[in-house]
Amino acid sequence: MDCFEQQPEGVNSTCMYYGNPIEGTYSFDNILLSMMNIFQIITLEGWTDMMYIVRNTERTLVYDFFFIMCVVLGAFVILNLMVAV
């Protein structure tokens, strides 16, 4: 049950924050980790696992557009331009 949902009558529960469960793996908590993750997406190395983890965490498909655009623009356009030069 989600922390923001209405709890049934007579149920006592508390929501606890445990931090980032995948800290150091697929984390967008600071600029350096974010840049490393974007580089991983652009090189097409394990980006689908990252996309599925973010989708399950955020429970929305909006972030899929971000990952797809990073792949299309980053891997297929920018990376090919750098190889051509």
C-alpha cells in the first residue's frame, strides 16, 4: 500500500524513508552520477535495465520518453558525429 493512500480504519502504519535503494548503481542524485548514467545510456550498455528500474520506481511511463530520446539523439546522432570527425 502506498504511503499517500487512505489507510483502512483501524490500521496503524507509518511510512519510513530508507534512502536510495540502488545508490551508486543507477542514481541521478548528483551531477557526476547523472553524467555517468547518461553516458551509459548513449553507449547503449544496460540502458534498458536502468529504464525499467526508473519506471518501476516512479510508476509512470513519462521517463521512458527521456530514455528513448537519449538513445535516439545521443547514440544515433551525436555519437556518430563524433566518430565521423
